[in-house]
Amino acid sequence: MVGIRRTKRRDGALHPRVRGWYVDWTGKRKWFSGTHDEEGTLAMARRLEDDHRQIRLGYRPPPKASDKPRRFTDVVQEYLAWGQAQGGRGGKAWSNIHAAKRQRHLTWWQERLLLQSLSDLDGCLPAVEAALRNLHSDGRTGKTVQNYAEALAAFCDWCVERGYLDDDPLKRLKAYDTTPKAKRRALSLDEVRRLLRACDPARRLLYEVALVTGLRVNELRHLTPGHLDVASHGLRLDAAWTKNRKSDFQPLPTKLVERLVKSSTGKTKAAPLLSMDAHPERTLGKDLKRVGIPKETPEGKVDFAALRTTFATLVVESGANVKEAQTLMRHSTPQLTMNTYARTRADRLHGVAEAVQEMVNGKLACATGVQRKDRARRPDAATTRTRRHLRRMKSGVGEGTRTPNPVSHSHVL
């Protein structure tokens, strides 16, 4: 069954286009905007109904959600809106930094691949691989190239889940090696003290908090006096701006808490707790140069993130066990703490080697259990203990209410 209908505008005049309807393959009536001619609109309705009749009879496959034409920019805006509402871990929103990166990367892909509609992504794997190779040949690190690839791959996965794409066009895309080219090193205690002595009080407080908490730059920037827990001696971290998107507690030394309270006197609870400029990385570089601490050594480079590496190393050197170090670093696995952040120092390794040599070449004391076992094997050991025991029994001490017969032991004594 098909039909047509004339509709009126708000002013009462007839609409120039005729509306038509037909019964689709599911048995539902569907309306559409036809032409200005009634006969032409009726012909369109008959043609659409015939197509759906063939689908209902099995001569044609049913239509898919991906068959609907969609503009690439419209779908990207929907994806970004979803991410800023619930796209993060645990259904939380993306951070502002992550959302900005995703938008920038997807805009780059749209311009690079000349994407007009979402269907242009079909068969785009060769073009995507070529674009990533160009990025890599231009000197971008493997981590940066992988970030570009992950942005488009995550977008395609999201489209497949919602039926906007029939299949993931990037499911065979291989990952790039994200191993850092430059390794960060941990500052020595002497370098830490030199750095803190050379700074003004505001920057000293910033560096000190970073060194004893391991907080990242963005996390330090979000700290306010309201996050300072004086009673528990620490900082309350919000899930909205932590990297793992979880609320947490970071302990602080008592004296540092007192200094933070003193520095925040007169500030509102929403004011920044620490004084930070727009580029703390550059400021740290200037401070390192002033005190003669090299930024590049054979052990690695020193940047603001290296303060977190220094914190992890000092935690391990202080004697904390693996679980305590993982908790303080707020890592999901102990491997991330021990293998990625914590560092070994050459002087400490030499000290361990010296200690092992002393153990090998020096006189090793026998274990207590071995000495006791050896005494037990001597024939006079049991006799000596027996005589001592009997003397205590004869004197009436050490055996409670038991009273031995002095006659029975007289031949022994």
C-alpha cells in the first residue's frame, strides 16, 4: 500500500512538495518528502515499497544503519560530546587535555585523508599507514605517531559499536614502538639539595612537593588549599584531574604540611595551592643551569617529569616494599613502578658489590641452629644439661610443685 498527502504551511498555503508514504519491509508505514508532482511522488512510493517487498521476501539484504549517509564532522562532534560526558575511565568525562588532543588529531586526519562522509573511511588502511610513516620520517617519536593512530582507531571502534560503520577499517593496523628515545634519570640527593637551596621560597615549595609526592605537573596545577588535609597530613586528590581518574590520598611530611598551611594563609579554598608559571619545564631548566646540574647525562635527561622518577627512586631506597611503592606512585601494577620509574644508582650498586665481596672473603659466622645442633651431638652436652637441671630441682626452684626424691639423685651428684 502506498499513498500521498498535501500539507499546509503555517501561513495556510499548501506546501510545494508532496509527502508520500509506503510500507517498509518490517510492516511499518514510512513517510518521505516527494516532488512537486503528485504522480511523481506516488511513483516514488511504489518503487520504495517494491524494494522493501523484495527485502521482506529475502531477495535483497535488509538495510544497515551504516547505509545512512553521515557527514564526518557531524559524527566527530557526536564522538567528542560523548567523550566529554562519559568517555573516560569508569564512565567519567575526558580531561580537557585529552579532549583537546583528540579533536586536534581527528581534524588532522580529516584534512590528511580528505574525509567528507563517514563512508570515506572504508578501505583507508593504506592511506593511514602512509600518513603515519610520513610522521615517523619527519622525526616524530613512536609515542607521538601512536597517539595519532590511536585517535583514529578509537574513533572507528566507537563508530562500529554504534552501527555507523559495518567493520573496523583499521583492525589490521600495527602499533608503533613507543619506547622512549631519551630515558629520564633520578636526581641524586646532592643535586636535590643544591636545587632546593638555589630557588626562591615559592619554587622551592613547588619542587619539594613534587619530589616528596611524585605528582605530575597537571596534578600539581589543580591543587588548592581545599585539597590539603591537615588532620591526616596529606593531600586529597580528585578523580576529575588525576591521570588514573581515581580519587586518592597522598601523604605528606608533617613539616611540609605546616609550610603549606602557612603559605596558603589568606587564600580561598579554590585558589592555587602552589605558585606555578605557564611553563614550569622551562623554569626548572633555568634553575638546573644556575646550580650546574646537567640536563643530559649518560644516565638520562632531567625534566619536570624526572622529579617523579626521583620520587620513585627515593621511595625504593628508603626501604619501602613493592606494594608501598606502588601505592605511593598510584600505579595499577608493581611492574610499572619498579621497571619504568624506579632507577638504580651506580654508587649503590658498587656498595652492594663490595658487601658481597666482604661476605665471600670474610669469615662467615655459623648459623645459630647449626651451633645448637653441633653441641647436641657432643657426648658431654647432655650430661652437663642434666646436672644443671638436677641442681635446680634439689634446691627447689624452677620446677613448680614437683619435688624430686633426693635419694634417687644422690648417686648422680
